[in-house]
Amino acid sequence: MLINEEFINSKIIDEYKKLLSIRLNEKRYFHSLCVADEAKRLAKAYGADESKAYLAGLLHDVTKNSPVAEHLQIFSTFGIILTDVEKHGEKLWHAISGSAYVKHFLNIEDEDIISAIRYHTTARADMTKLETVLYLADFTSRDRDYDDVDVMRSLVDKSENEALLYALKYTINELLNKGAAIHPDTVSAYNYVVLKGKENEI
Ligand code: DGI
Ligand code: FE
Ligand code: FE
């Protein structure tokens, strides 16, 4: 891959931005640009590939504004079978359809990027560096504004694991308060980080 700055200013990235500006509403398009910048910054701090992080950040919500019919079409075309929790959690669909979209329609072959997009909403146990970077960048990008955003922003600069634990607790709490189902990958991600913390105490 080209060196980071060259890649980020390349025609390829311009083309992706153009596509996103058509597919997404203004707010979501801006969010995507912000997550790309934040993912690049965190990649540098955590030792992940900055260009891959930027691209994964840029494309992570590519199907976020898609109508139900498009998600369903992607699922059936690529043989994706949803679990019950996924069927009833429409907010989870864009991570699943988005990863298939970048793989099959944008011809992105890099499995790191594909899986970072796939798990950017639920997280999962034992995430790769790039998966973690994207998951956290989605919480701390400069467009974000929620109660604990300042805490999250200081945590990502302090400790990857502490930030991850805080983000997972925050999400699980929100879901509990809403009475929503918690995806098993989210539970596994939480358990994994908690147990890893205990191991380090021994
Ligand atoms: O797409 P974004 O808004 O940028 O952020 P995101 O992809 O993290 O999506 C956040 C939404 O996903 C939020 O409304 C909560 C929902 N979500 C996250 N984890 C789970 C979940 N919903 C269910 N049902 N279960 C989960 O484990
Ligand atoms: Fe998302
Ligand atoms: Fe997002």
C-alpha cells in the first residue's frame, strides 16, 4: 500500500467518498469522515495499519442508510443467515450487510478491513487491532456527542483495554435500559476483556 498520506489523498479514496456522499445522508457522511480520521489516529497509537484503519473507518457505515430491501437483498445474494437476535435487531444489519458490500461490490479483499466492518457494532471476543481501532473510533470520533464521550475520549488515549471495557459496559447498559436483546458477540467481547483483566491481576 502507498504510504499513509499518499493513500488518504489518492483518487481511490476520492471515489469512495463520492460513493458515500451519494449513499449516505449528510450527517452520516460527515460521521464516516470523522471515524476515518479517528481510526487513523488510534491505529498510530495502538500499532495498527493507518491506511487500513482510515479505509475501514470511511466505509464502516456504507449501508447504514440503506432501505430494508437492500439489506435483505444482500443477505440473500450472499447466503447470509441471520440469528434470531440479529433478525430482531435492525441496527445490527448494517455491520453485516456493510462488510458484504465492501467485499463483493467494492472488491475490497483485505480480510482485516472486512472483519473490522463486520464487528464494528457488536464487537467480539479477542478482536484484532484493527477491529478494536474501528470499534473505539466509532465512539470517539469528533462528531460524537453522548453523556460519556469525554470519559471515552480520555480512555482511548490512556489504555486500549480500559477503553474497550468502558465502551462495552456503556453499550450493554444502554441495551439493558432499552430492553433490547444483547448480541452474543457483545457478551463474549465483554467477558473476554473482563477475564483478560483478571489474568493480568494474577
Ligand atoms: O452505526 P453507528 O450509529 O455509528 O454505531 P453502531 O454501528 O455502533 O450502532 C449502534 C447501535 O447498535 C446502537 O443503537 C445500539 C446497537 N447495538 C450495539 N450492540 C448491540 C446493539 N443492538 C442490539 N440489539 N444488540 C447489541 O449487542
Ligand atoms: Fe455503525
Ligand atoms: Fe458509525
